[in-house]
Amino acid sequence: MTEEQENVLIVDDEESIRRFLRLRLSENGRYCQEASNAQEALDILNGDSIISLVILDIGMRGKSGLALLPEIIAGYPDTAVIMATAATNINTAIECMKQGADDYITKPFNYEEIKLSVNRALEKRKLELEIREYQQHLEDKVTEQSGRIRASYLNSIRALVYALEAKDQYTSGHSQRVADISAAIAKELHLPQESIDKVVLAGLVHDIGKIGIKESVLNKPGALTEEERSHVQKHPEIGERIMGPIADDEEILQIIRHHHGFFNGRGYPDELQGYQLPLGARILAVADAYEAMTSERPYRRAMSDEAACSELIRCKETQFDPEVVDAFLRCKDNI
């Protein structure tokens, strides 16, 4: 922490008291300013100088120190406050400390007591500022480290996606496009940003399980046999197992597992039905189907946008969640 000069503001309506305190505190190298009333004190506090400590008279005429204290505590939390009071007002001074004052001194003043009180209040203030600075530094470090971890995490995921796309030439860019479409649908449905982020992440890796599928099956130009189809249908479960140690997020893993679920319960792997399917999976199902239909595949040509949308509409209530299909149709031109 950078050392700063200790500026003390003495607030009292008696000039002799202000002069006494100023002379004695200045002997220790502290810079002192004076205010004879509450408004002068606020003007100085609002100035360019940082006031380390206010010595505030409880019973001064006009707006009392008792009334001014809450304003200082609320408006200048880094400023320590010592209340100055007549010996008969001890209970009032203690009440001020309950409201946030650091200490009190009694009139007539004993300089040794003043010095002790001032040193104690300033040491406490210094410690509190150092703790806050340390906490802020720690928070910044944690934020920075979290950013690095997240970047590394995303890079690992992208590396897995690239490995998949290198294996299947027809899916190059497919995962990113599915993630983009899923994000647009999620926004159209007014999902919170955290949920959108999870849908996007699941979209990027939804087909990662195809790493475990034979290339001869993935790239087969003709229709698949029943055995081959069953083999391909294992990729959501494989993807969930691959991503489990990496994602460590059950919502993302469930989206990956169920992105081939059907709204009528005839999908795979678990035949969940309707709203039993995670919303993210229902979003991904629409995005995945549209992207696949409008892309070239080894076994068929790409469909037109119009034909793909017609197919989505036709399969509402059976394969797809109607609300998700409608959201896609509303936002697709902006994707």
C-alpha cells in the first residue's frame, strides 16, 4: 500500500480548542485543517485532499457533531472519526461509537490521551485499508486465474471438436454452426445468460461421442444397417462419458446425452418424453436437425432452407418441441 500523508480535520466551534489540537497534532508531522461548523467540515471532506481522521465535537452549535456523524460514516467510510465531548456526555459518546465512531476524547483534553486515541484510530484505519487492498488484489488474481482456466477449458473442448471434424470431413464446422443456432434460439426464448452459455458449450461438443464411432460407418454413402444405426446411436452416451471429467456440469452433460431425444419419447438413448427432456437438449435437437438438413452429407444432398423449415414444422409435437421450433422460425433470419 502506498504511504499517504495523514490529514486530520478538527471540527469544533471553539477556536481555542481547534488551535490547541492543531498545534499538538502538527508536532507529529500530521497536516491539520480546521472547520468551525458542520458545513465547513463537509466542504473540506468533499475537497481534493483525503481526510484520514476527523476529530468531531459532539455538542457544537448549529448542526451538532452527533447529527453530522452519520453523514461522515455513510459518505466517507475510509475516514476515521474521534468524537470530542465534555466529561458529562460519556454515554452520548459511547452511543456515537455504536454508530461507527472509532473513539472519543473528553474535555478538558489530556494530550497523552489524545495522542493515544489518534494513533489507535489511524492504525486501525491503515489496517482496514491494507486488508481491503489485499482482498481486492486477491479477487483480481482469482478473476485472472479463472479467466485463464476457462480459456484453457474452452481450448480443450475446441481441440476435441477439431479431432472429431478431422475424422469426419462432412461435419467440418457443423458443431460451431449448431452452437450458433442454439444460442439464437436460447436468446429468443429469453433464457438467462448462464443457461445460454451452457447450451452453446453443449452445442460445440454435442457430437464429440462420434470419436468412438467407426469411420466406415460415419462416412458410409448409403443407408445404414440396423446394426450400424445402433452403433451410431451410442454417440450421445459416449459423448457424455468423454465430457464428464472435463465439463463437470450435470446440465451440460444432460444436454449432450439427450440431444437426440424426441418430444414424443421415441428418441434415444433413454426415450424421455416432452418436458422430461432438458430444455437445452430440445433446443439443440432443433438446431442440430436444421444444420444437418441444410448441409451436404455422404448419403444425400443439402436441403433448401424452405424444405428444412417445412420438415421442422411437420415434426412439431413428434420429434421437436413446438415452442422451440417456433422460436427458431422467428429468429432464423438473424442467425
